[in-house]
Amino acid sequence: MKTYRIMAVILIALILGEFALMVIALLQGKFSQFFIDGSVLIAMILAGVLLLRGFRHKREAEEKEKEGSE
């Protein structure tokens, strides 16, 4: 469980950094860079969704294991 939390914190930091890069590219008028950064941001958000699914699956497996041992 701790590994998933560390991965989530790192992913949140990366998403915030990518969002900052998008704002900077937009302010500088680099629209092609803005769209590239937007695509990377979408990919990171999808990675976060997959991480959440993995976390939920792991938690459900641990709960079933606890019920089985009781």
C-alpha cells in the first residue's frame, strides 16, 4: 500500500509540473508546445486512473484475504 501512495504523490507532482509548463507555453505563445504538453498531461491523468484501479484491486484482495483468515 505504501508503494501506491508514493507513486501517487510522485504522479501528482508531475501533473502539477506539467500543468505549469502548459501555462508557461501558453503565455509565451508556443501553441505547438502547449498541445504537446496537454497530451502528456492527459497521459499522466490516465496513468493516475490506472494507479487508482490497481490500488483498489490490491485493497479488495487484502480485504478478501482478511475475511478468509477469520
